[in-house]
Amino acid sequence: MSSRQKKARTEKKLESAPVPKGEPERPAGKAPEAMVTSRHGTGVVRRLGRGFSMGELAGAGLSPRLASDWGVSLDLRRRSVLENNVSSLKHWGGHPSAARRIESKAKEVEEEIEKAGREVKKEAVRVEKKAEKVEREVKKEAVKAEKAVRRKAKPKKKAES
């Protein structure tokens, strides 16, 4: 099978593949090509690479499984992380970038923190009310005890005989 036939077959599979629940849809357009740098003589040359490194996928916020499902080429031997590759993955086909997904996740976390804060405030108010109630009861008991002490401390009048 020629490489052209392979390419056509994989493109057809990607187009007809159903999107699993909970996973974002495949971005429109062709997957970006990974660029690598290599030294030749005294200069540095940029050329097409075999695929993206794991660090570049992580920088773009893509899981390796999702990237391979979307047809992004992976090169597991590469270790370098080039910023151009990360940005091309983030902005691929107008797909919501990892930054947007991270922002939405951050928003969810902020909402959870705010909710927890409200609950803590409610609990603090409950504790304050309970403390006030206990304080009132302690004052009442102190007043009763003081009255009892005064009654016992009063000298009894001796009956004159």
C-alpha cells in the first residue's frame, strides 16, 4: 500500500470516527506538522520532524491518546520542547486552546472555593450564635450563683428573748 493510500485511509477513518462522550470534538483542518531544529556545520536549520514530543503535547494541554485519536503525529524519542510547536498545537484549526480549557477549569475551581467560603461563613455565623447563647447562659448562671452567695452571706437576725 502506498503512503498516499495510507494517508487517504487514515483521513477517512478520522472523518467517520464517532466522538466519545466527554472528549472534545476533533478540531477542523489538518493537524499541524512538528518542526525540529538540527545543527549543520555552523548554523541551525529548522526542518519538518516526525512528530510532536510528549512535552509539547503537555504544554498544549493535550493527552497523548487524544492527540493520536485526532491524527497528530507523535515522536516518542524526541525530548525537546519547542515553543513554536506548542503554540501551533494550541491554535490548531481554531480549536479552543489549552489556555481556554485551563481558564474554564480555573473558573470551576474558583467557584468551588467560593462555595466552600460561603459554607465556612455560614458555619462561623452558627458558631458565633452558639457562643452568644452559651455566654448568655453563663451570665444567667453567674447571676443565680451571686444571689445564692448573698443569701447565705446575710447575717441572720437573732430573735430577742
